[in-house]
Amino acid sequence: METSILDRITLIPDVCNGKPTIRGMRITVETILQYLSAGDSSEDIINAYPFLEKLDIQACIAFALKNLSTFKNDIQLAS
């Protein structure tokens, strides 16, 4: 049975206040997405956190995409 890349994302109440983390470690999906949105590459992040793997970064993106697809946006954009 093939495991999903999303299996790398864990929700543990006692770790990082229950925020989604990578493989139960104390680094949140949010942190990785902040690095990516600031322009850091996957390689930059892995250099800063050598215990991470490229699939961890991809899992964060996949997790965000999955959650975005179910998000109802009530924010009005300026015209």
C-alpha cells in the first residue's frame, strides 16, 4: 500500500499547540510556508533544518493546497 505524502504532516495536541507539524517534529507547516513565501528555496530550508527532507517541504505545500480547496473565502478583494 502506497502512503500519501500527507502522512508526513501530523497533528499532535501536545506538539506546537496542536498545529500541523512535519513528522511530529517541532517545526510547523506554517513555518515552512512562511519561508517559501519569503522566497527561500527548498534547499535553503533543508540547509537551515538538515533533519528535513525534500518530501517534507512538498508535503507542506500539498497540505496547504488541500486545505485551501475546502476554504471558503469571505474576503472581498479591492477592485
